[in-house]
Amino acid sequence: MGIDQHGYLGAIDDAMAKGMAAKEVACSITTGFRVIPSLRNAPGLNPYHASVADVGYGFDAVRGTIKRLRENEPIPLWKEMLVFDLDTLRISEKQLNPNFELVAQEAGPDTYYLIEQSRQLNRQISGKIYEAIRYGMDFFGSEWDVILKRVQNVQAIPRL
């Protein structure tokens, strides 16, 4: 039956696609915050924007690996790549809300609607990340933890 015996890669890819849609809207709103005087210099705006971008890169990485697998490209460490990318998304997601809440503290009545929309989008993004991770954990079963332990050392390498 191949690598994707039970449709898990499709389920992960679908979750990533839906999360990406929410991320695109959140990123647009975040960019728009820069033109609102009360939010332009809000603490957390730059880290929040960077967190949203990190999530987007993570979605792209997972979807790219799945695409390559579906095209039968030989990837010797495909399991490690997929677990690494999904778990890195989990880490990136942890940065969304604290940074966003710093921005939200500066919101005035004229921006409440955008702030609430962003909160909803952040919840959607988070939900889709954790949905994809659950599918990944189901897909790999007990092997997930073994693979995760192998890739965590790579995750600890700081990005430049």
C-alpha cells in the first residue's frame, strides 16, 4: 500500500492547508496592525508577526515533505523530517499567544474587532497544528516518541 497506508498523510496535509488559510489571514491582519497608531509600536508586534511567519514556514515544510512523498521521491529520513517539522510547528505555536497578548494590551475600541478576529484565527491555527500532530502520532504509533527523541537535538540548534 505504500507509505500512506491509512490516509494519514492526506489528513495531515488537509489540516495544514486549513491552518495555512487561517495563517494567511492572521498575517494580513498582523501586517495591518502596523498602520494603526496605537498598535504600531506595541510590545510583541514584531515577535508576533515573526511567530505567524514561523508557523507559515512550518506548514510549508510539512506540506512539501508530503508532496515529495506522494511523488515517490526517495527521502531516506522522511520519518524524521515529518516528525521534526510537526513538532517544530508545536514549538512555534507556543509563541503565538503570549506575543499576541502583548499586542492586544494596546488595543483600543477601534481595533477590538481585529483583535478578536486574530484571537479566533490563532485558535484555528493552533487547532490545526495539534490535529496534524495527532494524525502524525497515530500514523507513527509508538515509533513517534523514538523519532522525536532523535530529532530533538537538531531542534536545539539555534537558527541564524
